[in-house]
Amino acid sequence: MPRTRPDLDRDDKVAAIVDGARGRLLDGGYESLSIVALARELGLAQAAIYWYFPTKDHVFVAALDRILHDILSRKPRTGDALTRVLWFADRLHDFQDLRVSMRDRARTSEVVAEYDRDVTALLRVLLVGACADDVQASTLDDTVDAVMALCDGVLLRDLPKARRHQLIRFGYTRLVHP
């Protein structure tokens, strides 16, 4: 019989649910995020999860947000612009399968669609910061959009890291130093 876990406060319960969902996403993607299995794993009633998260998509977004913050906490503070762009692309690669799931869910879920827009805006801000030293202010927005498209396109091809880097270096150099 699942427990209500009154010994844990609200923040601890939410953190446990998000951590469990994070683990499921990292192990098997969106398909492995079952609220029933998550509740069983945590020793909670299924209704307890829905008490804190109205839908599975809310759990999905909270877990994605935790994963993204874990990735961003390792952001390099030094290095040239191209090194930061390659770091950015490598992190997007780590997050790629979940980004695809996020984009898929965003078509039918407003909560996921809103989060997808926020993530895109955040990634764009990161790229602006990475490219600002290399690019004239008058062309920064277009360059960042092109670099983001370059990274997304290279990632869709599911190439080995060395080849991804080679293509991104080539494209970045052509965009920034034509």
C-alpha cells in the first residue's frame, strides 16, 4: 500500500518526485516516464504526485528543467567563442533526445510548449553570450540564429563528436569570418 509520506515536507516531496522523473527520463526518455511507475518507485500514491503536479506534462517539464539546470551549472566561464559554441553544441547533444520529445509534446501540451519557448530563448541568450566577442553587434542576432540552426542541423544528423565539431567549426568560421 503506498504511503502518503507525511514525514516529508512539501519541498522534499516535490524534489523526490522531480528527481525520480529525471532519472526515468535520463534512462529511457519520455516513454519511460510513467506516473504509476514513478509513484510505485517512490512509495507514493499516484494521487500524491498529481497533488503536486496537475499532469504528466508538468512532471515532464519539472524534470527537464532540473536536467537543463544540471547541464548549465557546468557552463564554462573561459575560452574563446568557438570553444563555448562547441560546448553549447555538446550539451545540446546530451539533451537532444529529450528536446525532440519536448518538441513533440509541445504540439499538444501548452505547458510543454511554453517551456519549449523558454528553453529556446535561454539557449539563444547563451549563444549571444558565447558569440558576442566574435561578432559585430549589428549582425549578432542573425549570426546567433544561424549558429543555433547550424547546431540543431548538425545534431539532427546524429554524428560522432569529432565530426560534429568539424562541421560546427567550419560553419561557425564561415558565418563569423566570411
